[in-house]
Amino acid sequence: MTPRDDAFLTAADAALTLIDRPDVAARWSQPSALPRLSVGALAVHLGNQVVRAAQVLALDPGDLPVLADADEHYARSAWPTAAPQDPVNDRSADEEAAAAGPQALHDRVAAQRDVVRTALTDGTAPDVVPVPWAGWALRREDFLLTRVLEVVVHADDLAVSVDVGTPTFPAEVFDPVRDLLVRLAVARHGQARVVAALTRRERALPITAF
């Protein structure tokens, strides 16, 4: 097990805890804080970060090119700069899965979290994993970082959607995500704009990593 493996499992536990909150079940069919996405579909999208990790860790990367890091993964991906209505950002599958209800989501995420934990602790998880929907591979630590980022970001989305406090993640989970988001924001907007946004209210402009 590596520190990144541990961080992912901690993030997965936090995601499941949030998904299981009664506030989420009570507002399951209501709109979330994200456009065109219900609370239930957002919970599914959050939980699917655990499900997807279990699926990917069981696959052979074959001859797929291995990217240098998570930064390159986001730089090459189409969705970070696509409009919400673009096909690459379609979330209809999440809405369909949400129709099964909160308990079905809990059962699926809990089971797949245990699959991931077993693979990471018994040494069967590969060092390089495919990212089939993207057409390349990543080192396991880089792939898990992308899943932890998704958990941190969408945990905030879900918490805001149901008016509860956003989970506070431990440093080993949050710090690598923070650093990656800053690097992505710099790549998108440039150093000067990021520095101004963080230090100069009088001339700060909005910055986003995606």
C-alpha cells in the first residue's frame, strides 16, 4: 500500500458517509447544485468514483500509452473545457442509475470499496491501469489522484445541494488535490492571474481549474 492508496480509501469512506446521510435520501429527486442533475444523480456520480476505481484496477492496460501524470490526463481530456450541455458531459446514465434509489447506491459503492481495498492491500492492484474512456493509461497513483479529486469536488457539490457541511478531508487526501487544482488553474489562466486571485482582491479575476 502506498500513501495514495490510503488516501483513496479514506476518500471513498468519506464519500459513502455523505451518500448515506438522510438529507441526501430526503432530497433524492430534487435538483442539485449542478445544472440538470438531481441530488440522486449527483450522489451516483460521487459514488461512481469508487465503482470506477474497482473496475479499472481489474483491467490490463495492454499497449495503451502511459501518460506522465494526472496533469497530462486533464490537459488531454475534452470535458474540462467543454460546455455542460456537450455530449462529453452527459450525465443521463447517472440519472438512470439514481432511479434505483439510495439503498442500491449504498450497496454498490460499499461493495466496490471493499473490492478496491482488497486489491490494494493484497498487492494484486497493478502499478499501471488503463483509462478506457480516454484511450490511455496512468500509473495507479495518478489514476487514484484523479478519483480523489473527483470525490473532494463532488462531495462539496452534494453537501451544498442538501444544505449540510462539506466534509473536511485530512491533509493526505486534500493536499494533493489542492496542489493539482492549482497547477491546472495555472495551466489554464497563467501564473499572474492565479497569484492575483489568491492575494489581490482589488484586481482578482475568477479562476477555475476546469
